[in-house]
Amino acid sequence: MSDDLDEAVTTFLEQADKAYSEYEQGYADADATLRVLERHVADLRDVADEDVE
């Protein structure tokens, strides 16, 4: 795994934890939380695709 991908995974996990925490605390509804997670997954996929090339 490249350093870029390793960093992207770490960033994704941090952002996912934050999104879940905000949902659990009532700061975001389920739909908004899913949209945030979908964006983070897309970002992670982009970096993973670049790493493969």
C-alpha cells in the first residue's frame, strides 16, 4: 500500500468516525450521514484507483 493510500484510509476512518459520532449525538439525520459517508467512500476509491495505476 502506498503512503497516499495509507493516508487516505486513515483520513477516511477519521471522517467516518466523525460522521457516526455526529449522527449519534443528533447533529445529523441518517440521510445526511449517508451522504457524507458516500463522499468519503468516493474520495477513498479515487485514491485507491490512482494507487493501482
